[in-house]
Amino acid sequence: MDEPIQPLAYRPKDAAAVLGVSRSTIYQMIADGQIVARKLGAATLIPHAELARVLDGAALSAATKAAQASIK
């Protein structure tokens, strides 16, 4: 079975869906410099690796913090 192709980059609407936030949040994060976007012609594109970086740098949820604290 063929593996699904992972996009190299996402338009802001699709990036918002991938991260589970609104499109306006994506545009605000771009404006604030939290997400690096590229222009290719008229399209604004956000590299997949950039979305992974943003997610990896996001704060942990309270439940995750509590679970980690209980292990120590």
C-alpha cells in the first residue's frame, strides 16, 4: 500500500486546520513572527517543518504537566 504524500507546505487555511486553530490565529502568528511563511507567486505557504516546530514549542497542557509531575 502506498504511503500518503505529506505536503511540503500549507496555505494558512490548511495550516489552521492542521494545528486546530483559527485562520486569523495563523495570520496573527505570522505577523508576530511566531510562524515563518513564504510567498510563492500570490500564495502564502507555511512549510510543514515550521508547523511541527511551532507545535513542539507550544506549552504543555495542564493534564500533561500533572502526569509528568506524578512520575517524578
